Amino acid sequence: MKKFWTMVCMIACIFGLTACGEEATLTEYEQQKVDYARQLAAKGIVPMLLDSMDEESARLIEGYTMEEVEYVIGDQQGINVDGYAFTTALESFRSATEAMGNIISIQEVEDVTARIDGKQIIVDVEVTGERKSATAEIILSNDMFMRMESAALNPISSFGELMGKAGLNTLIGMGTVFVVLILISLIISCFGVIPKIQAGQAAKKAAKAAGTGTEKAIDNVVAQIIDQEEGTDDCELVAVIAAAVAAYEGAGSTDGFVVRSIRRR
């Protein structure tokens, strides 16, 4: 019995997945909107945007507010547009046509694709240029007003261009990784140098401290010599001076030091 119900559940899941893959059937009213959206995009919106890219039209549109743009387009072209969407669409079309060159043709209405996506109708129109083609994506409101909510002209890249971009992205990514690894290696190598630098600085400080102590000792000896030289003979004075010189040189004894003469200054 368990095997039977397991089989039933599997069959139900398979049919459910098959049903999800099928396109939803459009009602008669939805089909009419889709057909009108295709015609509006291919015969109205795309040509209007291409014709509005000249300098005179651009100057006029720049002086209008968004509400004035909507009114002018609706009055002169009979097309409902969002003012901000229209101005951004013009920028997209200008940028794309620089790479495409002169426009040769616009796709026929019969070949234009359109689909309903919730509250929007998305229409794709192929535009052919001298150097390359592009796809104009027009988004309309899914209602009786068919208001243009967004539009963009996207150039179609060739296989070679796509591979070139992919190679460039790979090169940049790998280069960045290698640069970071080199920096990490340099930082790690500095860990062995830093202790040596610290040890050298510590040795210098110690030597300086030792030198200061020796100089103080010599000064004390010289002071004692000055204080006692009145009542001390030359032999004692020679011994004191030899001891002071030995202390300054760091020698353990006065062997090897010979005081040949003492001259008072």
C-alpha cells in the first residue's frame, strides 16, 4: 500500500512540473492588449525615440518638466508615457546608437515578441544598425492606457565580443588575486626583518647607555685626579690615568698602556 501511494505522489509531481512549464493561455482581452502592445512598440514608441535623438528635440525636451514631456508626447504622438521613463529611454537610445551606427531597419510587427508579466507588458523589438543590431525593450502598463513605464536599447554583442569581455574579466580577476597574494607575501616576509630591526635598535640603545656610563666613570676619575693631584706624586697619577684610559677603552687591565709623560695644562 505504501508503494502505491508513493507512486501516486510521484506521478502527481511529474504532472505538476509539466503544467508549470506550459505557458498560461491568454484571454481574448489579454491577447488584444498584447497585439496592440506589439504594434505600439514597433510602429510608435521605437521610431519616436529614434527620431527624438536629434539636437533640436533634445534641447526642447531638456527645457520641459516631466509633466510637460508627458503632455507634449501625448498631444503630438498620441502615446501615454512616463516623463522620467521617456528621458532615460532617450539617453539609452543615444548611447546604443553610437555603437550601432546609422539605423537601417526596425523589426516588423508580426515578428515582434511580447509577453504579460503581472501588471506589465514587455515587448522586445529588434533594431538593425550599420555596425551591429540591438534589442529595444519596451515596458508598458498592463491596462487600457498602455502607458510606457520604461524603455531601453540594448546592443547585441557578437560571440567574439562576449568572449573578449569574458577574457578581460578573467584577466582582471586573476590579476587582482595575484597582486593581493604578492602583497601578502611581502607583508609576511617583513615579519622576519622587523625583529632584526628591533634588535639593532635595542643594541644601539644598550651601547649608548654603556658609553654614557663609561664617560661618567671617566669624568669621576678625572675629577678625583684634579682633587688629589696636589698631594699625589707622579707614579700614583700615572696609575690613575692608565686606569681611566683602560676603562674608556673597555680593557680589563692596564697592561699594554704606557704613560710616557704627563703635561699639566
